[in-house]
Amino acid sequence: MQREDVILRGLVFDGEVSLAVADTTRLVGEAIRIHHLSPLSAAALGRTLTVAAYMCSSLKAERGALSVTIKGDGVGGTVCVSGDADLHMRGYIDVPDAVLPPNAKGKLDVGGCIGRHGTLTVVRDDGDNRPFVGTTELVSGEIGEDFAAYFTYSEQLPTAIAVGVRIGTDGRCLGAGGVFLQPMPGASEQSIRKTEEAIAQFGAVSSLLESMTAEELLKKYFGKVHFYTKKPEYKCNCSRNYIEGLLAAMGEKELRAVCKEQGKIEVHCHYCNTDYVFTEADAENILRARRGSE
């Protein structure tokens, strides 16, 4: 039986440091299936999905939502990920079949896929319709370092991050996830030193999560920790009914003009790689339903 994805959260080092251990193997596997990702693109998108899921696990409001956009100069193009407080995650990368030679360490060159120059932007809505927008420059394109810089400079919350995705020779995700350590305000120098020492153990976190569960990893490296569990999953919020609502909002004149010009309306959802096709008859039904509701 395949294990579930989880994010385990608790406090360590005398309660002065927030810990999260994420297993997102299935989440990344679903992204690979939906978008037909190359190993390189899977690693880039998968790492971003993992960090975004961790960030969504901190959203307090039920209607909280978050989106991440990474625009670099690498071969993969832009990466976009969205999620909400229920940890319904989705995302895409502009070039799903990006390929590069291995980097100097013989690993997937995620930095080359994302690029070393560009920006990381986070839009977070805590449910009050007053979204916070933070943007930082890319550090390396390796995702973990870039988000660490974002937390430090945009949110003033220094965070130690180890995140990884391990892809097999058959293109499947063998292990994906991350470890996140965030000192609380006022944390002692000793706790900060312990945080730095702890994160150094997870340079191959995806390999660890290939062979053990998130809970096993947490217990092995951090001992007895009281934690709570959240479960991320790949889930897009689009549907045919949702798209019909968007088309109705276009207005009768524009909707009919598009149908007349193209003979149909095609809408593509990048997040779930789904195409929706509406005929002229479908458009008339949408307009009729809208008039009936007015």
C-alpha cells in the first residue's frame, strides 16, 4: 500500500524552533503524470510544490490561499504553483520536457532549469482579501536557497530549508519532500546553532524519504516531538462549470464574437493540463442560463 503524503509540524530545541517534515512523493508523482514532466522539470516543479505546500500548512484562515511564481532565465521557463489552506496544491512549468546535462555534482541541474537570475514572488491571502505580496531576487535557482532568501528578506523569518526530489530511471518520483526549521522570535543563539547543525544533515533529503516515512525521519533526527499532521494533495480547482462562469462573465457580445470567429471556444487550464471545448450551442446555453439567473 502506497503511503500518503504528509506534512508533520511541531516544535524542537526547547520549543524555540518550528519544525516541519514534508513527504510530497505522491504530490510530485501526480504532477509528473499530469504534465508529462522530464526528470529535470519534475525536480524544479516538485521542489516548488513542496515548499509551497509547507507554506500553505501555515495558513490560518479556512479561505487562505497562496501562489508562487518563479521567473528565471533558465531552460525551464516560469514555474507557477498555487495552493490553499486545505493543502490542495497545483502547479506547472513552462517547459515540461526541459533537459540539461548533470551539474558538477552529477545531479539534476535544477539551477540551470530555473536560472540564476530572476525573481521569486509569493502572493499570500490570509482570508481577509488583503493579499501580501513579496518578491526577492533568485539566489541560485536551486529552490531551497531561493526560498530561504525570500523568508529572510521578505518575511523577516530566517528559515533553514532542505528540499529535494529523487527521480528514478523510469521517470517516476522515488522520493520527494523537505525539512524546514524556523527559529521563533527571540530564539537563543544555542537554538539557532542547533538549527544550522540539524539542517546540514539533509543534503539528500529525497533519498532519505525514499527509504523512510516522514515520521520515521522526524523521530530518527529529532527524537520525541509532539507534532500535528496535514496532508497535501494535487487538486485543481477548475471544472467545466467554473469555466462556464468565466465565459458568462465575458458578456454576450464578446462571447458570440469569439464563437463566430473561431467556431468554438477552447480554454486550457495550465494547472491540470485540461482542455475545455465549448461549441456555439454551448455558448447559447451559457447565455440563456445567465439571463435566467438575472
